[in-house]
Amino acid sequence: MTHHRRLQPSPSAVALAIATATNRYLHPAAATKTTTLSAPDSFLHGLPEKLRDLTTQDAEDDMIPAPNFDTHVFCKVVDTIGTFQLDQDSSVDLEEGELYLLPFKPIRDLLLDQSIILI
């Protein structure tokens, strides 16, 4: 009769294995990105210096601007919601399949739980 014992690796051994695997696959890609995009013939070389970093996150030169939450959006109701309070003075009846033009900020949670979709 053979007995097998299940081995449980320590959390630090698991973390080390994940880090090693991550470095093995991501490091070459990161190095390629750095050398390719910084080469003199790269399309980024023709851009102003402050726009060459694809992850710039400041108000003036943001490569990925934040959405305007104070705008209105067209949306379609996926599931009937019923009366929905937009603000303290107004509400709307949201019925399945109907299309609406609504302010984004109050309906954001409905979008996240997929009760409505943007169109």
C-alpha cells in the first residue's frame, strides 16, 4: 500500500515562484517596449517629450483623460428598474428596452451592475 502526502508550499515559496514566472515573461516585453519605443526612428520620437510617456497622468497632458461625469448619455434599460431618483427634485421610470438620455453621474451604479447599457 502506498501512502501519498500532500505537500503545501509555504506562502513565501508561492510568492517567489510567481515573481520568477512573472519576471521571465514580462521582463523581455518591458525591455522590448523600452528599446523599441525609445529608438530614434520610433513614432514616439516625433512627439513632444512630455507626450512620449504613454502613461502620463496629469491634468494638462493626460494621455488617458478621465470621462466627464457631468454630461448626459444615451442608455438602454436591460431590466425594468421602476422609479429611479436622479436627484432630489427629479425621478424617472426606467422600463426594460426603453431608451433614455440621462445624466451620467446618478446612473453610474446602474451601468456598473449592467441594469442599463450605454448606446
